[in-house]
Amino acid sequence: MTADVGNAKFFVTDAGREIGTYDACDGTFVFCREGISEVDYRDYVCELIREGYSLCDEYELGKNFYSMLSGADATAFISYLGEVGELRAYAEPKGFSATPPRKNGEAGDGDVTLLQLEVDSEGSRQNGGMTYILKLSDGRFILIDGGYYSDAEADRIYGVLRENTQVGKKPHIAAWFMTHMHGDHYGGMIRFCEKYAGECLLDGFYFSGFRVGGTSCWLGMVDKFCVLRDMWKKGERPAIYGKLHTGMSFDFSGVVIRIMCTQEDVYPKRFIDANDTSTVFRIDARGQRIMILGDCRDHECDAMLRSFGKSGELRCDMVQFSHHGYEGATKQLYEAVGAQTVLYPLNIVGWQENYKTVPQNVFAIWFPKTDRPAKDYIAENMANGNIKKVIVAGAGPSALTLPYIPEGEVILDYEAFFEEHKHKVPTGYELKGYRYADGDETKIEKI
């Protein structure tokens, strides 16, 4: 059969059985079929080549195979999920996005360091946010998300980049990856671009999402990325925007970024909410693996277990705890990952005014909860020694040189940390529904 993709007629195989066709609302489409063999997949790729497409790249991950093809009017990415016998064809208009080269830079002599940054819970008056920076061995950086839209977030990111860049050189961002379009993840990126586009170099933004919402939840902002990329002028060439698909992998100076899941993998299920549109990244560096889950929820966890559950591709040394430890990924996924180190992107001292008190020990509220999909996964695995380190963003920025070997206390005394820092009222902070007791700004009471 054929389908309209922009000005192109896109050929879709009739092998197997149709699961569904999905409009991604930005001119891109997803075609899903089941009952597919590897022969069916390879025949389909060959048929697209006969139709005039050229094979740009091929990827392999576990028992799955992936092909990217370019036609006169459309670009196609074809996935074969060997563990479940499914085929997914993603088609987008020609020029909609630009895929980064498979190999981007040579490995340098420096360390590879992963930094987990604090979040601006004070200026945002929210609990959440997430920013990771990976310093490559050649001195460039990869960024994931960016926290809230605030000067504090932008300044913190720039400060880390500046501190880790040679004097006289501009910080060079090889790639800025975005998990999903919630303000505590993309806001800081926008503010950073507004303030520091002239102070840094950026090669490209990478994301998998929608232009407009096709369901009740808002799923992306491709248009905003296209505006942002033009802020970053390098000679005559602006930064690129690249749409991600599961199975893609990119080598940035010896650090391989693998795309383990995108919102496209949820079909034919309906999204639980916009958190279930997170792009999941695996970082392979210096013999270790790090899983960045964003805010992914049940359906994406199920998709990853279906696609990679038997191959061992989910196994990692570190894992970012999904959705800031609220109600994110499932226990089954964490068990498949089996990480010894947990990265926990949540503040400890909270200034969110819809809690019962301000400030609140937000980490103490959420960390022990057992009514989420992951239930008591962390508690169980801290007790049996499988989890050897929990690194909390709210305790301050952490710089982990890879390979990272967890040692020392498993988790900081977050109760003591809260008692030490709870009296540090943010500069210019105005209480709503609370007051300073007896005029003392170290004592806050509810009105």
C-alpha cells in the first residue's frame, strides 16, 4: 500500500498484519505491522531501494535491525524488532530533520565525566527538573535536558561548561538531547540559548516529538527547536535539528549514545500522559553503560522490555531514576537494568507552596514511597547490596569520572542535609499562604 507523506507517496509493505498507522502531527507518520520475519524486513528495505530510496545507514541493537533511507521527497527509518516480530516504518518529509553523522569526532586524551546538576527549585518554586552534562574526552560536551526556564538554570549550566573549557576557547556542545517537552526539562535549555548562544558553539539539537498535540496531552515543540537552532551561528551554518528514532546510535569521540525508546514505541497503546513520550538514552563510555530514562512511564517500560528484554541490552551500571522518583518507570524495568548506581534528579529542600509546609523535605516525602510502579525497588536493592550508591541532585552537583566505581555511604543523610539547609530562604522569596514567624526569616509558619 502507499501513504501520503508530504508530497511523497510512501510505499508500505503488506507483509504480516497491520497494527495501525499513526499521524505524528508534524508531517511524519508511523506504520506498524506484526507477524514479520527478518526476511520480510530485508525484502521491504530492498523494495524501498527499488522505489528510488538510497540506504543511508544501518544499525543493530540486540536482536533488532534498523535502516535509514533517503528518497527524493521523504526520509524513512525502518525498524525490525526481532524479539516480537514487528516492523515499524517511520516516514517524514525530506529535510524535516537532519541526522548527525554516525561518528562525530575522534576520542581525545581527557577524562569522560558525567555531571548531574542541581535544579532551580527555589526560583521555580517547583520540585523536579533535570540536567545532565557529559564532558567528552576531546573537551566537548553533550547535554541532556536543562531544568526550568530561569536564569539560575542557564547560569549554572554555562558555569559548568565554562569551568570545564580551556581559557580562551568557547564551550563546544556536540549535541543537546531532549527527553520530552515538560517545562522542568526544556525550560533551562531555552533560557540558556537566549543568554549564551553567542558564548558557546552548538552542533545540534536532538529530540523525538510532535509539533502539535494529537491527543489530550501536549507532546512537543519542534517549531521551537527550529527557532532555537538559528540562534547558533557557526560561520554560515546554523545548528541542526535531528529527529530521533529507537535504534539509532551515535559515536561522539568514543562515547556512544544509543536511543533505547521514543514515544513512537508506545503505539498502538495510548499515552498515559506526556511523561510517557520521553526519549530514553543509553550512554556507553569507558566500558560502562548509563541509562537516562527522563520521565518515562509504564508503556515505554513495557516497550523496552518487549524489544530488549532477552538480549541484555537494558543492563547498565547506572540508571537515572525516572520522573524524579515520583511515579516513574516500573520495577520490572529497573530489575532488567540492574544498575549499582542510581542517579536521583530531585531536590531535597523544596519551596513548592502547595505542600503542607514551606520549606519541605521533598526527598524524604517521595523517596520512601511504595505506591508507585517501582514500589520498593531501591529499598530492597539497597538492603541486599545490589544498589551501592544513590546520588541525589539536591545535595549539589556531582561529577562522576568514568568508569565510576561506587564507594562510601550508599546515600547521604538527607534528613540532616535538610535540617542544615532549610533556613536558607531564597533571596527575594515572597511567601504565599505562609509568613515569617515573629519577623524571623529562619522560621516559617502557615497562615
